[in-house]
Amino acid sequence: MKYIYGNWKENNTLKDVLSYIKQFKKQKLPKNIHFGIAVPYLYLQKMNQKLSKKCEIGVQNLSFSRNGEYTGEVSAQMLCDFGCSFSLVGHSERRQKFKETNEEINQKVLSALQNGIMPILCVGETKQEKDENKTKKVLKTQLTKCLKDVSSSKNFMVAYEPVWAIGTGVTPTKDEIEANVSYIKKVLEEDIKKIGVCVLYGGSVNPQNAVELLSGKSVDGALVGGASLNAVKFVDIGKKLAS
Ligand code: PGA
């Protein structure tokens, strides 16, 4: 089974969402490919009502707190009420543009897990960190800090997303992806004692490069930004992997 998760980011109007649903429903989905889409909060309910039989629907972020004086935040419990099954956590855009720390991300992971929402923890190095040969150190720090006090390995995933590959059209080679994903699995197993966690790759994945980029034996699937905004392209990634 390969996992293909989409991340719409801050895109799509209600009109776009309705036509996406129509397009998605027309597609014949490949076997052994699990699809999921992280949508803006406002579309969670509609997408769930219309697509949940074909595709898992989740969100892109959640609050670290249960409730209280946190204006503008949405808690895991609230998301549960609307059938949210997973949430991205610690995406690099949140780390960079909203200054999220590993400690806050850890609180978000724990909050998601307590409410039965599967966190997909995003980790990855910046261009500067890569150039300074710090990738492994960065990945290990992010993993150990963000997964502190997580008890089970069954209900979360990790997405390896090199920051420099997101939205740029520039990607690592398949060997670099395999090396970093297998390193993440090694850290998960040896340092964090979590066996069998699925690890995705994300960063400029599209129907043309998906088979090559995801061909490493440790890579369990993809987290797709730009190419997930078009239902045909998104499903096509799965079709290419399945064939
Ligand atoms: P991209 O985004 O596929 O547009 O590079 C990936 C992501 O941000 O998760």
C-alpha cells in the first residue's frame, strides 16, 4: 500500500471545492493506493460528506491546546466533531512563517493523538542546513523533540519534506530521498522506539516524477502540495504508482 496525501494550503474557493469533488468522483481510483487530502478547515465537512468513501479528509494544522483563551485557534476536539481523521503538524510553512517551535509541534501531536486524529509530522532541512551537512542532525532533533511522550507507533506518520524542495520544482534525487527516509526510520526505531511508522516524501511531487522519487524501498508514499489542487493530476500520481 502506498499513501498519497494532498495539502491544499490556503487555496480553493467553495466553487473550486464543488468542482473538485465532481472531478474526483469521476476518477477510477487505483488499487492499493490510499488517498487523503488536507483541506482548509471550512471545507472539512463538505469534503467529508462527499468524498470520505474514496479519500480520507483531514486538515493542515490544529491547536496545541484543548480549549481556552486562544483567539483564532481550532482544537482537535472540535475537528473530531466534523469527522477529521488526520492533520498535518509542523509543516515547514508553519515553522517558518508562523514561528512554530518543536515544543509547540509536540503539543499539537499529543493533542491530535488524544483525540483520535492521526498526525502527519512534517520534518525537513533548509537549503542552508543541507549545504552545511546538517540534514541528519536537523531530522533527529525535529523527530525527538516533536515526538516526545508519544507512546504508540501505530497512529502517526512522518513526512520528510526538504524545505528547499517545497513548491520550487527542485527535488532531491531518489537516492537522497531513500537515504533520508531510511535514516528517519532508523531514528524512529532506535532512538524513539517506534517500529513500523509510515514515512512519506514531500516536495514538488507531480505525476511525471512520482514513480522515480518514490521508488526507494523505505518510502511509503507522498505529501503533495501544488499537484493536489487538480483532482485529475492528484489521482494520476496514484495511478502512475500503481501501474
Ligand atoms: P509542493 O508542496 O508539492 O507544492 O512542493 C508540498 C508540501 O508543501 O507539502
